[in-house]
Amino acid sequence: MAVPDKKEEKTNTIGDKLIAAALAAFGIAAKYVAGSRYDELAKEAIIVTNGGSKVRYKDGDKVEPLGEIAITGINPAAKRKPITGGKK
């Protein structure tokens, strides 16, 4: 039975906390995250959203929240055709 490495366990909790702080700072919901990781050398969280935005966050950074299109990749104001029927 393998004993878990304490350094790895500590790094994961630090990274998880920093990623959670980055999500809150940029206003990103977890369901719109395409990928995220913690860079141990740079001590920063890197997050890629479904909208294609890549952001980096270090502890204590002052950031501006991302727009809805940058987060979700969907323009809420886009003109859409009706699914059925037409104008009468």
C-alpha cells in the first residue's frame, strides 16, 4: 500500500484554493471552465474558459471580471431565427 506524498497533497490544496480564488476574481462559474491548472514554479493559476479566454492569476492580483461572451462563448444578444413557424 502506497503512502501518499505530503508535498503533493499540500500542492494540490494550494492550487485548488488559488484556482477557486481566480474563478471568484474573474467571475467565472465552474461549469464554464474548459481547463485549469496550478503552475508551481510561477505560483499562479491558469484557467481556460469555454469562450476561449486564457487567464493567469497570482495570489492578491487585482483583476477585471471577464465578460459573458469571454466566459461562455455565447453571445446573449445575438439575433436568432425562430425554431418553428414564421411571421404571419
